Amino acid sequence: MASASAFSATKFTQPFSLNGTTSRSHEKHQSFFDPLRTAPSSSSFLGSTRKLRLSSASKSKLLANPNRRSAVVAVSDVVKEKKVKSTTNLLITKEEGLEVYEDMILGRAFEDMCAQMYYRGKMFGFVHLYNGQEAVSTGFIKLLKREDSVVSTYRDHVHALSKGVPARAVMSELFGKTTGCCRGQGGSMHMFSKEHNLIGGFAFIGEGIPVATGAAFSSKYRREVLKEADCDHVTLAFFGDGTCNNGQFFECLNMAALWKLPIVFVVENNLWAIGMSHVRATSDPEIWKKGPAFGMPGVHVDGMDVLKVREVAKEAIGRARRGEGPTLVECETYRFRGHSLADPDELRDPAEKAHYAARDPITALKKYMIENSLASEAELKAIEKKIDEVVEEAVEFADESPHPSRSQLLENVFADPKGFGIGPDGRYRCEDPKFTEGTARV
């Protein structure tokens, strides 16, 4: 799809709804058990080729079941209702547009610089870049309050930047310096900032989802049990398509729906789990459908279109903040680089890569803003220049910052490091001969 049509009339796929829903392809198992009837539809979005409608018999069964929760309302249904009442056709104000554009440019420029620094030997280990997926991070995180929490994956640099962690703190962390947001101990896959409520950065897929569910439970507990009336904090859990085949995903969907937790599960479906195609790895590639199965709304959105992502995110975050429970949002997006900087990216079809490169979310937003007189070319160029300077300064700051001292190695490993890992003199306990003999005083 060419970027010229990237911001045409917003069209979302919606979950289990009594008025009918739309979905993507891969409906090969319907003959086994499926109360939904399919009718073909067209879509320019890769994988979106089916429309689902409830049969009248299925509607009656659903409505007659007293044990079933009330009908799950699609996030996109609410968005459509709001858009009818709108007095303007624009999906964003000038101020919002400039903020969104700047955040997306920051994410792209930062990751491009990371690639340069990695190949120059300034970063070590695995570094996973976010190029191409900026619409998801910006579309969701820039709608949050400071008190809201974000739980990320190993592809976490841009999530940290969107949440407000300074570029110099993220770059320093990547350089392994004491001025990093984790004092150089986290590295690329473990960004964390208590100040900005960025809970991580998790290297193993799926391990962040239970943490995010716990954060959402904490918000609900504070509000309903501790009677903190102003605690309406929301948690966003980001994870990829590959994670959706893991047990933590299903367990936490169940728990979040059961307790109506203020959480949004954001699937960044970039179609590939390292080198495994998503459609080959799961029995039903339509991840959003798993939401209604647990009694929560599920929605599939074009993750290459930041304005569509924002519209869905507004309602999903609003539902959580109002105490209406969780939402599962599948953002179909694409990464422009290999899985990590160590990946030569030889498995994906060049035609597929070209298809998504032509739908660059930043190019599309820029075109939309200029065509709708929300910003001039000069204003956007000024933002790009500003971000280039921010990223350059971040590199200089990180490069000049000191490395951690050796004594920092065991800090934050033990609950009481001075009582076990490090002695009162700052030396390792294990260096004391009496320690290995079992006679050391601890």
C-alpha cells in the first residue's frame, strides 16, 4: 500500500460483536467448530481478507446463556460512534501531530544511531532495533499519564524513549555506563526507570506479561481496597506475535478479565518470530480473537498507521482507566531490520519487505500533516534537526561517561548485598578465605 493512502478513512477490524465483525484470513478451521459465517471482503492490509457475521442461531444462543458475560463491545465500535459526532474530519490536532511526529522521529533516529554504534564496537551482546514499528509505541505510550506503567520486551529502547526516559540515559545504558537508566547493568534488553514507571525490558518472551498483570492488580488494589480514589493508573503490556503461543499470555488474559484489571495487552505482530513466520507457528494467526474468548474486547489495527493506532489506544486506555477492564489489541506492523543486529535478515521475502517499506509510518504521517495543513515542511524539518542534535548529544554523553566500578557487579543481586555479597569494606565476601570455609561472619 502506498503511503498516500495510509491515512484514508479509519477502518478497524472488530471482535465478537452482535452486529458483525471483520477479521483477517486463515479461516481454515471453521468446519470444526465456529458459530461465525464468513463472507469475503477486500482489504489493502496484508492478511485482512475475511468478514465474520454471527448466524441468527448463534446470536440466540449467546443471548440466552445467563452465565455468559454481557456482550463484548468492540473498541472500534466506540471509536466509530465518536467519529460520527466529530465536527472535523481531522484525526489529530496540530499540537498532537507535532508531538507524535517528534516522538516517532526520535525513535527512528535513535535506533539508526544504535546500529552505527553497535558496528563500531560501542555496544555488546544482542541489540534489537524497532525501526518500522514506531506507530505502535508512539500511538499508545504518548496517551499515558506519568503514573501509568509500561512493560516491554527485549525490543525496548523506543518504548523507553516514548515513556519519557531521556535519550542520553538510554544510550548510556546501551554503552554500559554508570549514567545509564540502570547504571549500565541492564543493557539493551533490560531498560528500567522507576521515575518514569517503565518496569522493563524483559529478555525472555512472555515473562513481562505476568509482571504487567501484577502492576495492573496493584492499581486496582490501591483504588478499591486502600481507597486511593485518585489511583486510576493503567498498565500497557507490549509483546510480540511469537509470545502469543506461550502459556503466560493465556493465563494473564484469564486473570485480567476475571478481575477486570486496568491493563491493555498490546501485541506488536511484526509477522516474524526471529525467522519463523507467524502464520506457520500458530493454529489461528488472528491473535485479536483470543480476547473475546476470555471475555474482553479484541481488536486488530493497522500498526503502520499511527492515527489508527491512537484511535484504538484512546478507547482501550479509557476503558481501563474507567474500571471497565482489559483489552487485547493486535497491531499488525513490520520491522525494517533483522531480528537483531546480528541477524543478516535473509529469510524474509524481499517483496514483503518492500511492501512494508512503502508504508513507512513516519512518511505517511508527514504526508498527512502537510496535506491537511497541520504542519509545514519547514516545521517538520526543524523537528528532524532537533532530534539529530539530541541523538548526537546522547552519544557524546554516553561515550564520555564512566564505566561501573567492579564493586557494583553484585549490587541489586542480593536483598542485603552488604550482609552477603559485599562486605562493609566494599570487598567481595567470596574473596575472604573464611567465606569458602563456611566460617565467615555474615
